[in-house]
Amino acid sequence: MTTKTIPELRQYYERKFDKHCLSIEAPLEMVKPMLYSLKNGGKRLRPLMVLLVIDIFEQANLKDGLSTAFALEYIHTYSLIHDDLPAMDNDDLRRGQPTNHVQFDEATAILAGDALLTDAFALIAQEAKLKPRQRLKLIELLSRSAGSTGMVAGQLFDIRAENQTLTIEALKNIHRLKTGRLFSYACQAGAIISDASDKELKLIDEFAQAFGLAYQIHNDLQDVLLDSQSTGKEEHGDESLHKATYPSLLGVDGAKAALEAEIETMHQVIFRLTKETRKDFNRLIAFLEYLNIQVKEQKA
């Protein structure tokens, strides 16, 4: 089987996702705000992780993971729409474009997010290429990862932490939930679709958890060091909301050191995964290189 690079996986995903978006069966008034945010760029890291893990295991076809990858992008997009709302982060920009509630209106944005969240589970439930036990496990895990024990809990704790003094461990816990759980789901979903063992699932989750923390540290550094033209978001948004961040707790140099520590953890996990599975998990390093390059390019 020929393996695919990250750019090739991205092209494959976008081509299939474009076709999927054309097939959404909903009133046009509902589809417009959904597609506005779904198609508003983004790095697609979460769906790409699903597909790359499947490609590494080589025990399933990439097409078997498409519905799950789409569902994960639905969940991620809904969370961004709701994060941007006036009652949450009150952002006017997302990826350099007006946020959903600015482009349409607040009620429409809320409903578009609700639709994406709800429809995500149907995408997996209806995927005939997956075994019933796989569909059930994927839906259960997605519910726990995105809901009251995962991302949504992290969002609540994040809001509650505004104007508060946090320990670094408390901040890590927020990010493990708010950001890390969907990355964990991405990697585990690819492994579930590939019928990976429990041991392999545990190891790949270690990688994903470290990546989730690294990704959030990277975002925190971007908010401090880059302008809105570079990030596509409001400049110094976290600071204006008085949120606890890695730079605010550790300083910029301390945050960079924390990022490097998580990257080192991921290298160690990748080594163990490659050794124990005899699969080329070194391909995950592409995601680590992205984090390294972005930080190095930033200017204080």
C-alpha cells in the first residue's frame, strides 16, 4: 500500500469534503451558516490525524474513516462558532473573516452550531463501511470527548478562570479538556477504525494528549507574539479577556520551554509506538514540525 504525505492527505480530504458538503440535506437557510464556517479554511489537523493514523496502520481504507473525519470537523467547527459568541469570547474575526454571528446573526450562529453538533453523530451512525461495534465505540467516545466530561467542560472551566489566578496544573487540566480531548479522539478514532489493540490505543492517546497541550501552548504564544493579520483572530484576545495562559503564568520563554517539553514527550511516544507496532509512526512527526516552525517564525 502506498503511504500518503500530509499534503496529499489534505488534498484527499478537501476533495471528499467538498463533495460531502454539496450533499448536505437541509434547508438552504441552515446550510449557508453551516458551510460558512465549515469552509472557512482551517488547518484540518483533527481530520488529518484520523486519516494519517489509518494510513499508518494500513489495516483499513482511508475512505472508511471519512465520515468520522467529517464528523470531527463538524464538532470542532461548532465549538468555534459558539466560542466566538458574545456570551463566550465575543470575537469578531475567525481565520481573518467575520465570525458566524457577525456574518449572520447571533441566533443563526447558535443554531448553525447546534446543527453541526447534532449532525456529526448521524454521519458516523450511518457509515456502512464500519462495523456496528466500531460505530458504537466511535459515537460513545466522541460524545465523551466533546461533551460534559471533555471539551465542553474545558470551555466552562476556561470561562470560570477569567480574572482568576491559576496554577499551571489547573491550566493544563483546562487545556487537556478543551483542546486535548478532540485531538485524543482523532488519533483514537483512526486506531479504532483500524482495529488497533488496547495497548496501541493507549500509546497513541499519550501522543495525542501531549499534542493537545503543545497545540494550546502554541496558540497562547501566537496570541501574545503575533498580530491579528498573522493569526486571523482579534489581537491579544486572551489578554483582553484576562485569561490565564502559558505566557502569563510562565513568561514567553517559559511557555516556549513548556512547548519543547511536550514535543520531546511526543518524540518518545512515537519511538515507542514505532518499536512496539512495527508501523511507521514517525510520520506523526509532520505535526510536531508544524509546531516547531511556527514558534521559530514568531517575533517578540
